[in-house]
Amino acid sequence: MTPSRSTPMKPILFAPILAMSLALVPAAALAQDNHAGHGDHAAHAEAQVSAEETMLRTTIAAMQAGTPNYDDMVTELADAVRAGEASITPMIQGFGAVQTLEHQGEVQGAQHYRATFDNAVTDWFIALGDDGKIAGLVFRPAG
């Protein structure tokens, strides 16, 4: 099935739970340059994007299975996801299988991915903290 563009999906910023949780993480922490001390800036940046993509794929799969990966999230984000799980899980399950996940760039310290599912196209923003846990996560209809 091709993603429907005729029926608009209302904006979801982890509805508004994850938008709020992203705001809980200080902007300076998300925008922090974690590349200091690394000789090969490009290789480090690529590795970071790869880590975030891997974590995003894992997170989407866990949410679709109805078992969010709370241990991979900072406390504030895990609490926000728990609070909205009853409405968010069925929505993400309704997207269908992930067809593609394409890196779109960096936005305010978070990596932006376009996810094409069987039934929806969405934009996801993910930021990892220094400890490798998800510090910020937002998704919305692509656009």
C-alpha cells in the first residue's frame, strides 16, 4: 500500500508529550559539540548518526511491538512516553511496517529522519545524550 497523501494526518509531536520532553532537555545539551578531542570529525559525526539511526530503528520497532525501550531513554523522556503510551502505541502500530528511514540532516542538535511506513510518512527527530540514551525524541507527519 502506498502512503496516503489525501488524508492529512494531524501533527504528532509525541503528542505533545515528546515535544515537551525534548524541551525538558536543555537546549545547550542538545546543541553541545560532542566532537571535541576527536581527530576525525567526519568519521565521528558519521558514527553518531549511525548510533542515532540504530537507536531510532530499535525504538520504532519496540513501540510497534507495544514494548517501548524505556531503559534506552533518559528518565524524563521515559516518563513522558509512559504517560502517552495508550494513545501513541496504537498510532505507531497503525503506520505499518517501516519501508525506508532516510537521514535528512541535523536540526538543533537532533538528527532528523524521514520514515516511510506502509501507511504513513513521518519525520522523526532523535538526540542521544553522552550516555548513549535517548535525550530527545519527536515525530510528526512529514512535511
